[in-house]
Amino acid sequence: MTAVQKSRLYFCVRNILIAILVCAFLGVSQASASPIGATNPANTIRIGGNFDLSGRYAYFGEMVVNGIKLAFKQTNDAGGVLGSKIEFVPLDNASDKAKAAVVMKSLVARGNVSAVLGCLASSNTEAAYIIAEQNRMPLISPTASGFLLQGADGKARAYAFQTCLAAPMQADVMARFAYDELGVRTAAIIYKEKLRISRSTATVFEQVFKSLGGTIVAKAQVGSGGEASQEYLSQIIKAEPEVLFISLDYREAGLVIRSLRENNVRVPLLGTEQLESQGIVAYAGEEALNDVYYFGYYANSNKQPKVKAFLEAYEKEYKRPVDIYAAMGYEAAVVLVEAIRKAGSADPESIRTALEGIEVEGLLGTIHIDQADHNVKKSVIVVRRIEGQALAYKMYKP
């Protein structure tokens, strides 16, 4: 076989394999969902989902999707919206940025969807949003706290929405909590310089804490594997901060927390909602997580009527405990349903317009999406983890 023939054979085989993989990947994750490309049944509003149903963040994706499905089930059981039932079509992006874009292309091109909920991670959401904007499709992320709602010009990205607070805004809450509620005046920070969301979140915590009168006595960076170097740990131990803010994802935070406790650092530890994850226990150990405070949107110990009703409905539907990601998915779906009702239409452009300035009752109170910049205002809580329990500690209203 000549070199030219070998080359042609290689590209032919490669293209066939790619086609097979893409077709397999784009399969709908639930057998009950209508196939992509099928005509919507009468009186049905189809909503797409772009989530991690496999891959690194599959656990979190499953929780978010469960919350969304519960909200839509409750809507349908109550008669639907605009006289129509909602059909949710969640597709799997496998925790991969390139696949998140492929999923979005499939949903907007052939899915007959009115809006898309997703993604979980900020990088995946960014990839999906490029496709959403090109196709004038509203995209609402329940969890992508590092996704930028505004473009380089500072103006809102027309089709970008989220129902979580940006990670830097979470850092603002935690800095004020440390200074005002815990009464501390010195703090240290651990973050990842190469990761934009980690860096910006750490910066906001530092700026707010210092503006209140506090002092940052040490800052440490984690390595590529998530471990804090002994050199930086030594600096933190020597500085003796009253509290330590951790701006890392749950895996890296767990490794750092274990290391801190092993080095006898017993001060309270603070962080974003990443510290809520049940997965953090595998990396830190339950005992090391005592006296950890983190930003949250939900806690099972909260006694508000909507929280109690959600908890009971979720556990009845799924026979498993609720976590924050299920609650975040639920609220995103509730906001979308209200936007459809407000728009009086399932048209994507009408829904996009309705999302701007919308106010919806969430689990902890009113959720408001700003008309100009699309930033979210909502009540949040600081949760304390102690003796294996996550307890609502203090609520902050917008």
C-alpha cells in the first residue's frame, strides 16, 4: 500500500470513528425523553439540559438534574404552564468542555427546545454559551459561579443567565462573616494562582476583609495536584491567622484541609459552596472538617416552610438525602418556569426578555435577576460543618 493510500485510509477510519462517537454521545440520557429532532407533542414545552451525567462531576450533575426534574414534575402535576406540560431533555456532556459545546449544538439545532439549563462547571458553560448566543437561545446555569455574565465591554451577555451567585460575590459574604460574625481581625488565604476563578475569589476576600479593617497575614498557593507546599503551609502556621479562607474546588480543598489539620492548624476554615460537597469528605476526612464554614443556598437544618417542603418532596421522590446542588437545580427550574409564565410564550427570545428583571420566590426568599447586568440577588446562608453535620448558621438577605 502506498503512502497516499495509507493516508487516505487513516483519515477515512478516523472520520468514521468520530461520527460513531458523536452519535453515541448525543443519545438522550433517559429512555423516557423524546428523541432529539422529534416534533414536540401537542401542549408540550421542551427544555434542554446540558449536564455532567458521566465523567469527573457526574455526582453533582445527577443532583442538579434531580432537582430540576422535581421542579418540573411539581409544575406538571399542578397543571403545567400556559396550558402545557414541560418535557425535560437532559443530555450528557461527560464533564468535558468540547462535549458541552457539541451537546449545545444538538439541542439548539434539532431539539425544538425553548431554553437550556446548564452547565455545571464554568468552563463548560462558557463553551456552551458561545453556541447559545449564536443561536439566540437563553442558557441558565444553576451552578457555574465562575462563568462571566458580562462581556469584555462590561455589558450583559444577552443570553447568559445563572441562579447562583458568582464566586467573588460569595467571597464578599464570607469576608464580612469572618469580620462581623466571627469577630476575627487576621486571616490567611489559600488559592490557585493559575485558575482565574480561584484567583479572583481570593482577591475579593482579601479586598473586602481589609476594607473592613482586617489584615491578611499570609497567602499560599496550591500546586497542580492540589497539595499546598510545605513551604507555604509553614508560612501560614508561623503567621498564626485567626481564620483561613480556602479558594479551591472540593477535591483540592479537601487535600489542603487534611494537611492543615495534620499540621495542627485548628482555626476556623472558610470557603465557597465548594466546601459543601459530600465528595470533600473522601479527601479531607470527616474529623478534619469540624469548624468549617462555607457559603450556601440551602441546609436541611433550615426550618423555613419552603425548605421543609422541598426536603420532604425530594426525599419522597428519590429516596435519598438532599444536598445543595439538588436545591440549586430546583431553583433554576423554578425561575425558568416563572419566566415562561411571565413571557406568556415558549418562544426563546420571549423567555430571554422575561428573565431580565424577573423576581421569583426561591427556597430562602426572593430571587432577582438584574435587568441590566444579569447578576443575581437572593438570600443565602453560611453553613457550619460540625461533627458530621451541616447546620445553617446565619442567613444573609440580598
